Amino acid sequence: MPVGEPFIPRDITVHLGRPDAAADNVTVAFPDYIKNVVSSEIYPTWPENAIRANIYAIISFALNRVYTEWYRSRGYPFDITSSTQFDQKYIYGREVFENISQLVDELFNSYVRRQGNVEPLFTAFCNGTTVTCDGLSQWGTVSLAQQGMTPYEILTSYYGNDIDIVTNVPVLTNTPSYPGYDLSLGLSGDPVRTIQVQLNRISRNYPAIPKIGDAAGDFDYITQDAVTTFQQIFGLPATGVVNEATWYQISYIFTSVKNLAELNSEGITQQEIEQTYTEDLHIGMQGKNIRALQYHLAVVGAYYAAIQPVEITGYFGEQTEISVKSLQQTFGLPVTGIVDYNTWSALYDAYLGILESVPLDTTVNDVVLYPGVVLREGTTSEYVRLMQQYLTYLHGTYPEIPAVNATGYFGPMTKSAVMAFQELFGYPKTGVVGVAVWNAIASLYSDLKYGYDKQPFQAPGYIIT
């Protein structure tokens, strides 16, 4: 299930029967589907405000099925069924009522949600006569409209006062949430972040799954461990790689534990859907994102002769702008000096290519490149062992930083040492080692041990022209 902002799908695929019935699937335009369902569920002679309230409920119900991939995450090739036992009534080929058609054209890109959440509310409803339920009563909306209630007031009488009606929702082509490629160690991006958000929530119900911590969008070692444990629990090959089967199993379990397809849904907050890439970087900016940019530029600039070197200062000045422009020119991008999504992607891809080409041989050089994945508590790797070695060496000069055993396992003592370093040198005390902290630790270690600035990105004899 994509953890993102909902949209209106251009089309929706309907199974003409119960989920497991041998029935046809039909794909129709989303507004046409809503017109059909409304015409099949209620009467065109009802008060307009009652019809509007029912349209909002029917739209939100359908969007919840699409957003949670309720059926597709279970392996079905459709979005919703025509069975009222499971979904809402759809009669293929029927004519629709003119007044209903006009109202749907006005309202089809709106939906109901809980305040503070983003997903379309699972707006359960029933006819209110032969069948009753905890949600909206279709016949009950008639009497409420006759009392002068607005559509919103009618909806709040059934779903509570903590709902919003979202309007002007964009219409987009609905595509499967699976990104089309496997997610594995070293990858970054929003699909990785989606998996991290979902696994973090699932781990509350299945505590054997390690907590990933901040869902930063970097597929690191702890993410790999969480994926592997999830696969073991749910009977999938324990590869630590998120293939299509694992992706949809995670989606299915996430929807289940959060009750997203229920009226009492736990909900998805805005914070959970914030994307990994949030803004362009440009001259005059400063902070950790600029340090990360400069570090990657410094590494890539050491291997590509055409890319200008840059100092890691945390401030985006003229030197950084010149470096960015040289990178853009080298990779055939618009030479703007602004780090947009395409520029950052090109820079990071080049960095990963360098990382893969340089063997991890600490007998030759024990000051190495940032591994490309975030290190945090619970991680086990050779890079953790190196970081522990760096921190213990720093302890000799800075006793505030505790010495730690170089075991390769990132435990509580290692986290304490990292936090001590961060506090001493003005970094946020997260206990997490990203690119800026790795570079600061490795550079200081190099200065103290070798007496000069032996940066890990100074590449002897390997320059790309």
C-alpha cells in the first residue's frame, strides 16, 4: 500500500461478483463507476443534500479500497467487487439518473477523511431498514436532509465531528504501488521509506521485527534485518530483499494492523507520508543537508576530473554552486546551480558507482568512504567495526567519547559513543551515523592518526575524465 497522498484514479476495475466468484472484471472510468453505484444504491427523488451525503460516502468507500490496495494486496486483479456483502452495488451496463450524474460530476474528486489523517475514511453504510450498521444509514439521510441538515452535517451525525471533506483532489492514472524493482541494501528513495514506515508500525503487533527508527528512505542493515524477520514470520523466502510478493504482503499486514479498511481505522498521519526528497538546495542555504551534499560532491569530485572540488562547511556558497554546475554539465543536466531531484539522483548514483568500484580493503587504507547506508543501533557490519575503531582512537584525545570494542555490532555502548561525539562537535544527538557524522568521525580520526587531512574520498590513481 502506498503511504502517500490519496488521488482520484482515472479508472477502477470492478469484479462482477464475490471476491472468489468466477466472474468478469470490468475497468471503467471512476466517475462512471460512482454514478452507477449511486444510481443502484439510492433513489434520485431523495432530497439533494441526502444524495450528496451518500455520494461522498460512496466515493470514500471506493477510494479506501483503491488506496489500501485491499484486493490487489491479496493477489486479486481488481480494485473492488460488485457484491454488497463485501463492497457496494454495481450493476454493469445499467443506465444512471440524470440528476445523480450531474452531482457526481461535481463531487467525484472529493472524499471524507478523519481530521489529522490522510487516507479516505472507510465510510461504511447500509440501507438503514432491512440492514443496519455502525456507519451511515442511507434512508436515515433522507430524514436528516428534510430537517435542513447540510451534507457535511449529515455525515458528521454518522461518522463523528472529527471528519473533513477533501475537495479538488487530483486525478491520476492508478498504478500498482510496487515500484517495479526489488528493494535491497544500499537503495534509497520513497519506496524504501514506504516499507520502513509500514514495518515500523507492523513491529508493534509483531515485536520480533526490529524497529527501524527514523524512516529516512535509506535501505540500511537494520531495514534488511526487519525485512528478513518479516519474511520469516509470514512464510516468505528470508532474503532481506523486498520483491513484489514481500511488498504486497507488507502492504496487506500494514492495512490489517491499522484497520485502514474499517470505520474505526487507526489512520495514517501526515507525518507518516512525508517524502524523502522535500526541497531543492540552493545558494544561501545551510545545515546538515548541505553537509551531505558537499560530502557527496567531494567524493565524486575526487574521481571525476570535470567536477570541481568543494569543502564540507555546511553552507551553500559560491564554491558549492560552481561544483553543482560542473556536476550538472558533466551529466548533461540543466546547468542551474540548484540541486533539484534530478541533480541529486545523478550525484547519488555516481557516488554509489564509486563506492562499488572501491574495494573495502582496510589493510591499504583504514579511512574509508561512507558506506552509503545509515548505521544505527542493531546494525551489524564491517563498517560498524571501523566506526568503533575510529571512536576508540578518538577517545585517546577526547575522553568524553567512550571507547568501544570493535565487534561490528552497533549496540547501546556504540550508540552512547556516537551521541557523545555528536554532542561534542555540535551535531544532533541522534545516535545515528549518516553521511555527515561518518565523514566527521572519519576525518577527525585521519587527522589525529596520520597528522594530515587524509580524506577517504581522495582517490589515488583513479580519476574519471
